[in-house]
Amino acid sequence: MLSARAGESPVRLRGSDLAGPAVEAALRSAAQTTGRDVDVALAGSRDARRALENGTADAGLIFLRSGEELPSGVRAVPVAFFAGWVSVPKACPADELSLPQLAAVFGLEAAASYTRWGELGAGGEWSERPITAKALAPKVDLSLQLFRQKVLGGRELKAEVALSDSVEALWRDASREPGALVLSGAPPPASAEMKVLLVAGRRDGVAFGPTPENLRAGDYPLGLTLWLAVRAESVARELLTWHFVLGEEVAAAFAASGWVPVPRSAREQAKLEWER
């Protein structure tokens, strides 16, 4: 059905560069299974959106800002989620925190300012233990930008927050800090001896973990959705072509890059809905 035909123009997929080189390579590889010439270029979400709007792209992997709508004449399905992971040493008695509590640890202008674990509800020997807040520098991944946007309203971090220039340095340093509270864009490695906390949107709210199901439902408050947005005429004309973006090869590349891919069942359902 979709075998290459002489003179046929390539299908143009643009998208966010934050997906990373492994995802771009997987997209190129998976695109070959369509039998069509698929032109893949991940140069930025905003560029991809503009290309969708002006017709120079057939599809885009894009983020939507809070309150932002899709361009006119575009359909979209979620492909993967970026999550901010909150981790502490395994010995820490805390199992969950809320966004206001995290703001009080990391934020310069938050309503409260916490410096000791007792202020987060930890008792015993942890009560007077200092909190050592750690995160990745913005150039490394999205986690700090996401946190500042969703939790701090764009305001500044405390000067005491230690920013690491690499994932390796973050977990190496965190594993040496008995009171570490770490914000990252991927779960901690086993070697760090850390555990992932559940996070609630409100101080008295229900806390959730960064699972695919919770991210898809919008229950985990530190998540960001990457959408496959396709011009309506391209959905009709190249229907099965877009299935490769929702396939296992691309999902595995997202997972290996620290992202949380949409559950397979949801991706299969999206394919069926597009075929109607």
C-alpha cells in the first residue's frame, strides 16, 4: 500500500530536538518500514509547530505549553512523556512529597523555606538532618525547566541548590550525601542507592508516581507530554505511515533516553482511532 513510488515527495516529520539523538536514529530506522521516503529532522518543538502551521511539515513531535492549543487542522496523539523524578536515599523515611514542599526546598521566593528533613515530616535521626537539594543543569535535560515552570512559576532557585553538569556527576555526588533530595529527568541508577518518591500536586493531595498510566492520566504533577501532531490531510493520505512513530522501536529509544513512552495498549488504540 505504501511502497515507494517514483516522483513521490517525501513525508516530512519535524520535531523537538529534546527527544535526543537515539530517538531520532530510531525514527529514521523505523521509518524505513513504511516503504515511503520519510524526511526526519528534529530541530525544535517551536520550529516543528511553525512548519505544521505553514504546511512545510506533514507531522511534528511537539510540546504544548499550558493553555496552548494545537494549530488549526491538526490532529494529535501522545507519544511519550518527560517526567521530573524526585529521589532520596533509600534510608530516608519519606515516601512522598507535595509540590509546595518541594517549592519550599528548591524555590527562592516560595511561601515557606525548608532546610531540614524534619520540616518535611521526617522524624528520629532525620529530623535535624540538613536537606541537600540537587538537580541537573538546564543544558543537560528538561527537569529543572519543567520544575521551575510547574512548581515555581518561573521564579529562581535558592543559591544553595547544587546543579550538576552531567548525569554521572549528579548521582555520584548524591550517593555521598545522606540528606540528598534530587530532581532529575530520569530514575536513579541502582548504584546510587536512591529511591523514587511519589509526588502530590497539593499538600493534602493524593501522591502519584511517574508511571506511564499516571502520566497519561495527568495524575503525576511533574510531567510533560510529547505529541505526534499530524496535519489532517496527512492523516488521511499517509495513514499507516505514522504508525512507525508509535511502534516498539521508537518507544524503546524513548525509554533508553530516560523518557516514559506511552503504554503499548494506548499506542495501539491511537492507531485504531486514526483508521476510523
